[in-house]
Amino acid sequence: MAEVMTVLVTVAMWIVGAMGVIGIPVLGIGLMASLSGGTTEFPGIKALADGVMPGQLVIGLAGLIVIVPGVIFICLQLRRILLTLAEGDPFVPENASRLSSIGIVIAVMELIRILTVMVVRLVPTLVGNEPPRLSTQFILWISVAALFVLSQVFREGTRLRDEEKMTI
């Protein structure tokens, strides 16, 4: 099962990476077009961004710039955890740290998203008549808390296993 999950995590990592490689330049060019009056040209490329507010593109671009590396980092950590599971010993101290770091990355990604929306809302020329909604995901913060709890469970499991090994 760990091998199947490793393959799924790897596929997800490559899909997100491809989305970043394609999406970041496309949104960047769209943002330049939007800021220059709706159209811009590069050698071999003509970008049109009529009717798209720059704020929407800024939020999308910032989101991709933060989410792509964040998700790749999370996938790499999950692969390392799954490797220890496949080896038959997931209760190693490194996995507790990996779970904590995943929780931190998710929390930082959400905070950056919230800050980006707040900053974009402060610049009326970027958002027009419809400013982006400022919201947060309650379930996301529950997930972050769950990752920290699981991290402590792994730390305690590792400690108990090490104590048992010392017992004669």
C-alpha cells in the first residue's frame, strides 16, 4: 500500500510542478497585458487580457508562486514518510519533524494567501468594483492542528519504542 501511495504522491507532485511551469508564465504575461491596457506583445506571443482585473491575476500568480513549491515540498516529505513505512519502521524521529514541517508549510501558504488578498484589496485600481473575498478555510486550520497532533504522536511513539528497545 505504501508503494501505491508513493506513486500517487509522485504523480501529484509532477502534475503540480507542470501546472507551475505552465501557469506562472501564462499568468505573468496576462498580468503584464492587463496592466498595459489589455494587450501586450512579445516575439511570437500576443497576450490579451480584456476584462480581467489585474488583482485577479496578482492573486492567481501569487497563489501559484506559493502553492507550487509548497505542494512539491509536502509531496517530498510525504514520500520520505512513506519510504519509512515501506521499510517497516515509520516511527522514526524524522517523521515527527516531517509532519510538523508539513503543518507549518500549509499554515504559511494559507497566511500568504490571506495577506495577498488583503494587499490586493488595498489597491482599488487592481480590483475594480468587485474586490476579492477575504476568507479562510476552517477545515484547513483543523488539518494543520491534526498534523501537529500526529507529529506529537510520532514523537511519543518513537520515544516509547526506543525505551522498549532498552528494556531487557
